Amino acid sequence: MCPDYSADESIIVWKSHHVIGDAMSALLLLGVLQDKYDPSDYIQTTSIPPFWQKLLLLVFKPFIALYALFGLLVWPADKNIIKPENPVLKGFKRNAICKPFSVEKLKKIAQHNNKCTVNDVVLSMASVALKKYMKAHGDTTNCQAMNMFIPFSMRAIPMTGSELIINNNFSGLNFTLPLTEDFSQSAKLI
């Protein structure tokens, strides 16, 4: 930390392993370190009371353990879950970030396309973009689907900095995304 960077600025740099906290914890920590922390800037979630958390864990842990054991016994260790048709893990890994887009524009697109949801529109856009990208970069497998994972926060946003808890409190949704080059077709499949 450099508290005297300038007359009215400080700098803090840190690195942490995901065991310490997930990305949402890091964002919240950055938020509460700012002069103008506003909890309404973050997506609000409903906190599950500790009793129900423990009950859900007791009920679902055996199923999660069975699922994990089944996976170890059935699936090969080097399976490529991103492209099921091409299970060999090889090549360069890349990522990309898109420009921000208006939620209002997404809502209009959703209403125009048989009243599908905003999530359907975003996933359809991802489907078309991925298919076009793969085709442009020489995909010879004609991949028709990709297994996807969407993480989401399971925490309530702290109202003050003193309420912030750094932890790994997220879950995720696994699903298969059909890949097409036509937005309308993708929206119907999703």
C-alpha cells in the first residue's frame, strides 16, 4: 500500500488466491475501500438464513458426493468439456471482453423475438458469436454445442464496509449452449 501517492490519493495493490475469496468478494472489497460506497450499485441477493443453509447442505451433500464419484468413475480425466465433440485438450486458450451494451436495447430485442427473456437474447448472442469465431478460426469439427458454466453470487450485499465478509459464496449453472450462425434459430433453441 502507498498511502501517500498524492495529496488526496492512495494506492493499494494485492494478489490473492481464489481460496481466500471469489471475484464478487474482491469487487465488494474494492467498493467498500472507495470514498463513496453505495450498496445499491451491486446486484442484490436474498440471504439464506444459516439454518436453511445447513439443512440444504445436509440434504444435498450425499447427492453431490455421488455425482462427483460417478464423474470420477465414468468420465476420462482429459475430457474437454468446452467442445464435447473434440475431447482432446490442446491449442492456445484465449479470452475476450466485449463492449458494454444497453439492457434496454436487450429488452427490446427480447420483446421483438417472440417475447423471449433478456437471458435468452444474451445466450443467443453468445451462441452466434462463438460459432462465427470458431468457423473463422478453422473449426473443422462443425461443433454444434458447447458446455457452459455461469457463476452467480449467493451473498447479500453488505450495507456498510464493516459488514463485508471475504469468502467463496457462489454457485453456478452448467448447461449446453447450442451453437448456430443464425440469431433467430439460436433464440428458438435456447
